[in-house]
Amino acid sequence: MKETNLQMAVVPQSFLDKLEEKIENLENILRDKSESEQNSQWIESVKIPKILGVSQKTWQTYRDKRLIPFSQIGSKIFVKREDLENFMNSHYIKSK
């Protein structure tokens, strides 16, 4: 039979409660940070038509009409993920 080195400690319930609260706070901070980082990510223009399910020409029309904000550096175009989601949400059609 294999021996295991299992050690145990007795701690007050108040300590466990505080520890659980701190872990919960850390989880919330990490979740918020993750969402914030995702929303601020820039997506290259060449990926946008596939994400939206539109043609390259339609995506060009959206840019020409300034329907979705974008940044251009030289010939490269970038869109914030958050702006893309806002565009999608603004065109959301609810069921009856």
C-alpha cells in the first residue's frame, strides 16, 4: 500500500469566509479585465467581412458610409471589437 503525506489544518470559519470573499473579488477583477481587453482588441479589416457574413464590397460600403468606426494606418484598416459588437447590437431584430 502506498503512503500519502496528507497534512490537515484547522482554521476558523471567519478566515475561510474572508478567503472565499477575496477569491471571489479576484475572479470578478479578472473577468472584468478580460472583458475590457476583449472589447479593446483591434481586428484587421480583412477579417471583418467573414465575421459579419458580408462581401468585401459590402464591408467597403459600410466604411464609406462610416457605419462602423475604424482606424487606418497606411493601407491597413482596423476595427475595435466593441464597435463591431455595437454595430451588430444596433441591427438586432427581436422575435415577436
